[in-house]
Amino acid sequence: MSNKIIKILVVDDHKLVRTGIIGLLSTANDMQVVAEASNGEEAINLARKHSPDVILMDLQMPGMGGLEATRKLIRTIPDIKVLVVTICDSDVFPARVLEEKAAGYITKNCSQKELIEAIRKVQAGQRYISPEIAQKLVLKRAVTEGSPFDMLSEREFQVMIMITKGQKVPQIASVLHLSTKTVNTYRYRIFEKLGIKNDVELTLLALRHDIIDKN
């Protein structure tokens, strides 16, 4: 194993979760948590400031979520390794995240050993996907019927997630640096593609397909 210390940025909107992850990583003598962030905007700023080797990224956070933050980080800092650590185990999210060139995807029910192994692998340039997620992705390719959310473009998917988190059009526009008119266009396009009429129906559909947390 290399003697290089892996610098890590932990991103999660729950302080308790960040503290738990930092505690788990403290047992690994080749890892150092250099910063922690509670949302996507903070993650981008801290990544530029601390130049971490690996970012542990939650997906569902207030403001800019993990998907949009991952997209921006990888496009602006090409060598950055983003390992998603999330409660979301729907097959829709991993496919989207991996399309954005994330280095890996694991769920929060992983063991300490798996988390440390995943970090070391992505730092070494390998991609790591937890076994249960990998199985879901394989099964998804094997069947003809996918999720209705597969029809959405990357930007439509991002807007959809923010709507289901209760964010209003002006807030979404501000976070994504779009006009409110453009966000409304995406919103209506999402409704049309999914065959729904309003935000409530969108949220119910997202719950049904495990896109958002039921808790």
C-alpha cells in the first residue's frame, strides 16, 4: 500500500452522519479528513480550497444536491474522485451519477471495511460500486421496462429532484443559475414526459420508484 495520505472531503447535510463517517475513517492510517460540508455549494468551495483526493458525496441535500455538485466538480476539477455515499439505493440514481463520471457509489448501510476499501480503490483510479447496487444495474439492463424517470434529460432530472425536495422555482433557478422561465419550461416538460399534472403527483411518483426517501 502507498504511504500517501488520502485527503478526504465529507459532504452530508446531517452533522451526525458526517461525524460518524469521520470517526470510521479515523481508524485508517492512510486517510485524513481535511474538511466537511453540508451541501453542494460548500462542497465546491471547500474542494477548491483544500484539493481533496476523494470526496464522499451525499445526494439529497438542501440547496444544490449531490448530483449537481458532482457534475460541477468533475467538470471543473477533472482529477477529483467523487464517491457517492447515500441512502438512495434506487437504480436510477447510480446510473445518473455514473454518467457524470463519479468514481463510485455505495449506500450508507455499507460496513466500515467496505467504505475504506471503496475510498482506496477510487483513489487508485478504479471504480467502485457496492454489490447490491451493481446487481440492480445489471437487472435493469436485463429487463425491457425501466423507470419512467429514465426519460428525463440530465437537467430535467436535477430539476425534478429539487421539486420533490419542496424547493420552489425561484430557488431552483438561483441554485442552477437559470432563469425562472427556463426552470418552468423544464418543470412542464417533466410533467408531460411523466404523464402527471402537478408537484404532488411528481412527489408521489418519485416515492413509488424510490427516488426520494420515504422517511
